[in-house]
Amino acid sequence: MKKTFKLIDLDCAHCAAKMEDGIKKLDGVQDASVNFMLQKMTLEADDAQFDAVFAEVVKLCRKIEPDCEIKR
């Protein structure tokens, strides 16, 4: 399953790159991209585990950019 999410308050291109690298390393993630200019994240993960993977993505993103919110 592939979904795109809106990112709110992503302030730094470097942080976006760190998020993308970290997300790609998570179990169950097939592909991910974080676009700082568009303030969007695309996540591709297994259908059966998508919600669990998404929860891990949210935790990771909060560690890197605490003010960033992911709109589902």
C-alpha cells in the first residue's frame, strides 16, 4: 500500500532527509520519500502491517522534528 501524507511544520530540509533515511530503515517499509518543499511524505509498506509501520514512522519523525505533525 502506498499513501501520501501532509506534513505540518517541517522546518528543515536536513531534518526531512534524516526522516526519509530513518523511515527507509524501518521493518515493513518498502519505500519512503519526504519532500521538504512540498511538505509531503510518501510511504509504501505492507498492507497487513501499514498501521503498525505508520505508528513507528510517527515516533521516528517526532524524535527528529518534534514540532512536525503528520496529517493522516
